[in-house]
Amino acid sequence: MPESKVRASARKKAQVKHQHEIDTERARKAAKAVDRSWVPWVFVPVGVLGVLWLVVYYIAGYQIPGMSALGDWNILIGMGLMAAAFIIATMWK
């Protein structure tokens, strides 16, 4: 026996509503907030370490055996640490 238009319409509305609920649940799961509370605890020490590396290199780098062996690479290390701190800081929300 053929289904009435009213029943077919109600069934279709129920299917659409159910699909909308499924889509909403998927979107909510995908949009869960990521815990980034670790970011300031990492980028601040990395940045400070980069600054301290450069300060120590300029003040007493020739007296420290490991630093004197690296030569001008110490500048790259210090700047690299500061750049890494900046990159990590961009992850903070």
C-alpha cells in the first residue's frame, strides 16, 4: 500500500533531523579544544636560554672550551633558540 504524503514527509524530516544531529556531534568532536598550557612553560625558558647563550658568548665565550671551539656558530645557536621560542609562542591560545 502506498505511503501517505504526510507520513513520507514526517519520515524524511526525522531522517534529516537525525543526520543533522550526527553532523553536529562530529563537528563538536572535531572542534575539541587542544590543551596548550605547556606552551608558556616551554617558550619562555627556550627564549631566555637563547639570550643567555649570546650574552655568555659575547662576555666569556673565548674562555669556555666548548664555546670557543664553536666560534661564530654560537650566534646561530643563540638566534636559533630565540627563533624556536618565537615559533613555539605562536602555538599559544
